[in-house]
Amino acid sequence: MTGRLRPPAGKDEGTPRAARQEARQEELLRAATEVFFTSGFAGASVDEIIAKVGGSKRTIYSYFGNKEQLFATVVREIVRNAMGPLAEADFVQADLEATLRGVGLRYLGVIMSPEALHLYRTVVGEGSRFPDLARVFFDAGPGRTGANLARVLEEKGGEWGIAAGDPKRLADHFLGLIRDDLHLQVVLGLRPPPTPAEARAAVDSAVRMFVNGARGPGATRAPSGGRG
């Protein structure tokens, strides 16, 4: 797992005791993440988590409330760690193709990461039980990327020769081309995540298809003014 799990802040934050508590909570969260991802929410037990790291149910409940709240904390932290790169992406490049290629490679890399794949499977399996967590996952991943890309397409569409249309719908179409059947095949375990070369080929294909459709027949590009 990448990133650092961040337990809830307590009133003793900043003291040596708080540091020990935080380390203990991180240890519990790591164990809980492994158990939830392996067994799902319904199949996981607090006793199994305790067996991995020691302690007691009372300790876990004092930190996280109950099993449901512990699961919610795990999902939110993995969302923050796995989807964080999408928030840091620089979406605007020199031209449309470069922008789409950069967004596509970053997005594909995130959704194909082990953390995101585990999280996707877990949220799909438990989404009806935890609809708020399904929304957190969507907003931090596809929702955030789609909104950011839509903003860029709206601002730069005329300069880049994009035919008139709903920027959000265009952005969603592009992300769909990036996911394609490749993501579903990996989620289902039918194939491993793409190699870097396969990822580049998939993104290049999606960019070509999107650009040809978004610019429309006979469309001409406006002269590029560079970044900005």
C-alpha cells in the first residue's frame, strides 16, 4: 500500500502519548485494510484484525467506534492515498493531444494501481450498504478527473478546435475510452494490469479516437498559443 494511513485526530494530538496512539491506530488501520480487502465487509471480523496486531475490541472501538466506522475510515484513507495523484495533476499542456495524453496516462495509472483495484472491488461489493463511501470513491476518482478535464475543455475548446458540445460529457467520453474493457478485465482478474507500453498504446488509441470525434469532420485547429 502506498501513502500513509491517517487515523482520526484526538485531543492529545502533538504529545508523546498522542504519537503512540497514532502509531497504534495506523497499525490497526493497516491490519483492517488487509482484512477488509481480503474478506469484504461482511466476511471480515474484528477478531481477525486483532489476531494480526494484538489488542482488544475495546481498543478498536475506542478509536473507530464500531466495525462500520472502521471500514469507512479505511475506505476514505485509501481513497485519499490512491486517488491523490489525480488532485495534483497539471491538466493543461501545450495542445489538446498532449493534455489528453497526460490526463489519460495519469488516470489509467491510478485506476490500475493495486490500491485502487482493491478499493474498486470493495466499494462495488459494499456500495449498497455504504452509499456515502461509494460517492466518496467516485468523487475522488472519475468525478474529480472528469470535472477537471471538463473545465479545461471548456476554457481551451475554441483554441483547440473542439466542436461545440457539453464539456462534461466530452470529458466523461474520454475517460470511458481510457477505461475501455481493459479496466473491467483487470478488475475481474481476467488479465494483469497493463505494462507501461500497453498503457501508452491504450492511451494513444483513446486520444486519437477522441480527437477525431471531438473536432468533428473538416474541423481545423486554431493556431496554438502555447500554455495558458
